[in-house]
Amino acid sequence: MSFTGTFGNGSGLRYIHRKNLLQALADELPIDTIHFSCKIAAIETQTHDGSSPVIIHLGDGTLIKAKVLIGCDGVHSMVARWLGLSAPVKSGRSAGLGMAVFPEGHGLSHEVRQFIDVGLRAGYVPLNDKEIYWFLTCNSPPKGENLAGNPELLQKEVLDKYAKVLPPLLVDIIQKSDLSTLHWAPLMFRHPWNMLIGNLSKGNITVAGDAMHPMTPDLGQGGCSALEDAVVLGRHIGNSFIKNKRLVTTGDNNVGQAIDEYVKERKWRVTGLITGSYLSGWVQNGGSKWWMKFLRDVIFYRLFFGWILSIAKYDCGKLPSVSPAKPDKQSKLD
Ligand SMILES: Cc1cc2nc3c(=O)[nH]c(=O)nc-3n(C[C@H](O)[C@H](O)[C@H](O)COP(=O)(O)OP(=O)(O)OC[C@H]3O[C@@H](n4cnc5c(N)ncnc54)[C@H](O)[C@@H]3O)c2cc1C
């Protein structure tokens, strides 16, 4: 099965190197605002003159006093734990992924190819003329945990186990993987009801991205919805900032209220994505029993697949527009 171009409604697949995305995001921030390679070790809240600054303790001993804390710390989020959200659960499936490099060029067209077999889904995406991203999801193998952090073993296991069912081209791509890019992880998600009844925020502390809504990758929406979070959160905090001309933690339009609005706006959308992703993966990775084939090939692909892909077309609104600050007057947000 191949996917290419747009789905007729303007939405479609866009591929981006994680490194380029992170670089583009980092380039928007003032220099020295990012602390690299240090984890949040603890979170402390204080009440001081009616406001509640957050004290973030980093693993290297640094303390950061902040007016707002937005935990974008991934599936095993420490901030989500602090909020009391339930831990993500394993879906019973795992994913392997990597990037193959063809120094002379791979010569393939820029379309996504996907292959499905019983309990297995794999595919590749040319990122540019020389690099191809590949992925494979399967029912979690018993040795799954050992594969994480062991790229040679991961490549060997994938080839030993699946080379006979995968097309030769995909086998060649996996063989040409840059070992430093290989990853293996169990696919996890947060129970959808925890999104509806759990605390997604507390005052001026919240979560975004996988920290809020870990989902299986079957709709390819985990990263996209993290970007949606950023726009929605940016809009609500931005409006609060514009109304008060600064970030305030008390009084009208304070940042805690902006965060409440963000949570309200995102809750149902991400609950739907978690559920849709899980069901999509369950059907597509399902077994070979006649009813599962019927469910997958007739019901899912013919009736629901187009609708599921259209979920990606979502208008999360715009950021408030303000005239840019002059560089010399630009202040750093704490
Ligand atoms: C196989 C697979 C395929 C996927 N395909 C797609 C796709 O096609 N499209 C799509 O949109 N999404 C896809 N996703 C999902 C996407 O990768 C994630 O949703 C996205 O990376 C989430 O971004 P994030 O910034 O929230 O979390 P992450 O990318 O996990 O980043 C979290 C960051 O927080 C850091 N961190 C962790 N703990 C701490 C701590 N205590 N203190 C400080 N920092 C911490 C980590 O080091 C990391 O840098 C896929 C996922 C998988 C597994």
C-alpha cells in the first residue's frame, strides 16, 4: 500500500527529520534559555503574596523558579506523575525504527510504502534523496526489552525474524540502517478515560505532547498533536499576556485560567486520537482469523480508513498576533 501527496482535503503526509524540527524550535528561543542533558528531579510549589511560583529542581542541582511549568517530558513524564495522571500502559505491541543512508542516492520516489502481514506492519518513508526512515510494529516479542539500547541485536532480530515476510527492498533498507538511529520500544498509551477524569493541570502547571497524551503511532498523530498543543497553549497564554501586558499568576486572565482553557480545548480531541490510534493499530495488526480479516479488509479499510485519515485535518486555530519586540528590549521569560 502506498500513500503519497494529499488526501484531497489539503491534509496529507509531511515528513520531517526530528533534528530539523528541534533545531527550528530552538532557533526561536533566546540563547541560553535551554538547559541540555539535565532532567527534572522534583517539583515544588510555593504560595507567596497570593501567587504560586513553581520551583523546578534539576538533576544537576540547579533550581529554576518559574511562573509556569509545561511538562513536555515525553511518555514517562515526571510532570504528569506529579499531576497524578495514571502511568501509560503497554499496548502489547512494540515498534522498531531507524534510518538508512544511501550515500549514492536511493533512487526511490518520495512516497510512503506500508506492508502488512499477520501481527506485523512495516513501512518506509524517503526523507530526502539519500535517507530513508523505516518502521516496523509487531506484537511485542519476549526479547523486546533486551532490544532497547542494543542496535546490533535489534537489527539482527528484525532481519532474522521478518526478512522472509518483508519485501526485499525493505530488507535492504533495514540492512543499510545507520546503527546510531535504531530504536526499539514498547508502544504505550494513556487510558482515554484518564484524559477525561484525570488532572491535566493544576494551577500554573500542565503537560503537553506525549507527556499529556501518549498514544500508539497508528494514526501518525502523536507529534502532530503535540504541535497542536503548542498552538492552543500559546494562544491562551498569549492572550493572557496581551491582556495584562505581562504574565500574571493572580487576578483576571491569569495564566492558571489560560491553562484551564487550554486543557478544556484539548481534552476531547486528544482522547479521540488516543482511542482512534489504538483501535486502528488493533485492527491493522490483528490476526489472520476470518473475522479479523473481514474487519480489517472490508470494514476498516473500505469504510473507516478515509474517515480516520481525515482526523488529521484539524484546525487548531491561530496564535495571537503581536508586533515583534525590538531585539534590545526583548526580555527573557522566567
Ligand atoms: C514508531 C513510532 C512512529 C511514530 N510516527 C509518528 C508520525 O508519523 N507522526 C507523528 O506525528 N508522530 C509519530 N510518532 C509519535 C511522536 O514520535 C511523538 O508523539 C513525539 O515525539 C512526542 O513528542 P514530545 O516532545 O511530546 O515527547 P518526546 O519526543 O518523547 O520528547 C520528550 C523529551 O523530554 C525529555 N525528558 C524526559 N524526561 C525528562 C525529565 N524528567 N526532565 C527533563 N526532560 C525530560 C526527553 O529526553 C525528551 O527529549 C511516532 C512514534 C513512534 C514510537
